[in-house]
Amino acid sequence: MKHIKKFLTFLILGIGISLFSNNPAQAQALFIRGDINCDGVVDTVDLRLILRFLPSVNCTDRIDVNDNGEAATPSDSIYLANYLFFGGPPPPHPFPTCGFDATADPLSW
């Protein structure tokens, strides 16, 4: 009986997560798009890190500066450089403050 209660609890939680989450396979976390080193500021240090793409970075959504669903592509570094040096458009939400990624893509938070 005890195992049945545990099973039903997990089943109900799983259904709830599926119904109320964009991506039930992963939990979402707060981050700032483009803030690769997690210092709260998007700057040239982050641009250098994108150009080097450190695989140890936990949040690949941070690296997807243009929010196209692909992390650390040349277009991400170009997008960030355009924003930082030439007044181009800012990175998509979540930017400039922490938030959740509302875009469904295969990247992790």
C-alpha cells in the first residue's frame, strides 16, 4: 500500500509538470542571456568566452545570444559584438535582467 501511494504521488506530479511546463524534461532556471561568466553583466568578457566556447559552461541557453536554438555559433558572437560595439539590438529575453527562457528549444538552462 505504501508503494502504491508513492507511485500515485509521482504519477500526479509528473502529469502536473507535463501540463504546466514548456519543457517537462528539464527544470528551468533564471539566467541572463549573453552573461556567460554569470557576473550579472553582459560585456566584452562574455564575448571572449563565446568566441572560445568553454564546454564547462552549465547553461547553454546563456550562450545562445540570438535565441535561435543553437549555442555558440558564429552568429551568437556576431550578434553580441553588434550589440556591444555598434548599438545593435539587445539579446532577447531574458535580458538585461534574470528570467526564464520562454523559447522552446533543445538547449539546457
